Amino acid sequence: MVAAAVVAGGLAVPAPATAAGASAVTLPVAAAADIVTVRNRVFVSGGPDSAAVAVTNGDGRVLGTVPLGAGTADLALSGSGHDLYVALPSARAIAVIDTRTLTEIARYPTGDACPRSLARTARWLYFGYNCGSGNWDGNIGVMGLDGQGVRYGLARTTFYDTPRLEAPATTRGPLLAWDSSLSPATISVYGVGRDGTPTWLRDSAWDAVGSNLADVAVTGDGTSALTAAGAPYEVREFTVADLAEPSVRYGTGPYPIAVELDPGEARVAAAVAWFDPDVQVFGRDGAVRHVATVPGNLFDRALAWSPDGTRLYAVTGDPFAQPPLPATLHVLPVPA
């Protein structure tokens, strides 16, 4: 497809720091549907009402936006980090941004599917889709990383809403899928075949992961999963082979909405909605290592580590408030 040039978003003046060394900057998008980092870049998907992905450097300085002409949803990086996949549900497509030139370099149609969530394994890109909401038409599709071989309807059963997806990006799987609209929530585990076909293996035990499951993180080897659900008021870590009883509990308080492992998988970052502290960092033993409070309301899943594990990025805002609260990127230093 024809590459789109970067549109400068204008350099915003950082707000006062929220903690020692922390800073905040207004983003040139309305909301945050997802956030990823690679090298010295931070990418924020603007959601259904922002037809672009915002880009900052590692310090939070706005570099501009990559316009995509349609509302954006989930993001996923290629193994090299050079390609950023962007789900475009209203366009029924997945766009690809070159993270070095900040341009759109490809767009892959997904047929009748409206992709909203993405997960990448070593060879395949999976997408959760639903062109409606709450209609039990949610399902899972897959395509090659070059956009070839798109297939649909691969879930064992349909989902009430769009299934959220998570997978270890450097291995063949497993693929984890869940419906964030249901209470209690269930995680379905799929094995990944050589041709990319997901095969259902097991579901989590009844109410093991709690209600309104917002986010899941998985270790690089695919053996452990961490869950952030509206209730209980903690992040829970499970072995993927079991998904019945948590092996570690991380006491976040109400209501956890994001969980991220640091690049070395030695620390767990979690964000909560409405209550302080907004962001907490734990050791893998469940002990609190660091806390941070930021002004505003955190978007679900809008939390990411820097590639070197020295910072956390969190996005707050509320496009429905009167007046609307702009999407704001918070750069939070994290001690080793």
C-alpha cells in the first residue's frame, strides 16, 4: 500500500512532574487503546475516535502521529521491532507501520472480520474480531506475518464480545484468549500448530481469574500467565498448564486494569483504576518494590515498560468527561 507521511502532532509542553523524575505530556490522540515501546520510541493507539497512532521518544517528547484513516485498536510488534501491526476494526484490516521511518508500509485486509485485538507468536499474527458488540459473534483469526493466508472462525466457541488475545512472541505459543465483558471470566488456552491453526487445550477453572478480566501478561516461555481483573483486588499469577490456583498474588488494591512483565521478567508492573497508588511494581515474589501516583484516570491496558526496564509509560484521560480530559502520557522512572 502507499506509505503515509508522518503528520506532526506539535510539541506539547510537559506538565509538572508527578514524582521525582516523572513527567507528563498531552498526546495528539483522543484516547489510548494500546501502548507499545521499541528502542527509543513509544507508540500509542488512539482508539476508535482517533484515526492515528501517536509517537513519542523515550522521554515522552511528541514526535507526531502516523495517520491511518480509520480508528485504531490493538498493537503488536514484529520480532525485529521494525514493523508495528495495528488493528483497524472499522476498515476491516491490519495496517503495518515502519517503526524507523514512522510511515504506513502495508495494509492487510481481513475480509468480513473487524480485528480489535492482536497477539503475535514466532510465525503467526492472531486477531480477535467482532463487528458488533455483545452478540456472541466474537472469534479468532490468523494470518502470516506477511499478511498471507488469512483464516477465520478458529475459536472452539464464539465469544460474547471481541476476544482479547495474548501469546509469547518468540515461541510457537500457547495462545490465550478471554472475554473481558464477562463475569466471572474464563481464559481459554490454545496450542499453535505448525500451520498456525489454534487447537483448544483447556479453560481456566471457574472464577479462578475473577471478574471483568482486563489484561493478561504471559512469560516468554509461555508457562506462566498473570491476570488483572476488576475483582479480586490483586494481580494473580498462574501456571498455564493449570489455571486453577494462583502461584503468586500481587496485592494491587481495587481495580487492576493492566499488568506488564519487565523485559527481564524479574518485575511485575500493575495499574489500577480510580484508586491510589495508580501504578505499582512488584518483585516476582509478590513484594512491592515501587509505587507511583498520577493525576487522571488510567485507560485499560495503557501501561508499558521501556525496553531497558528503567521506565514505565502510562496513559490517562477521559474523552467523555465534560470538558474532555486529553490523553496524557506519563513517563515514570523505576529504580532498579
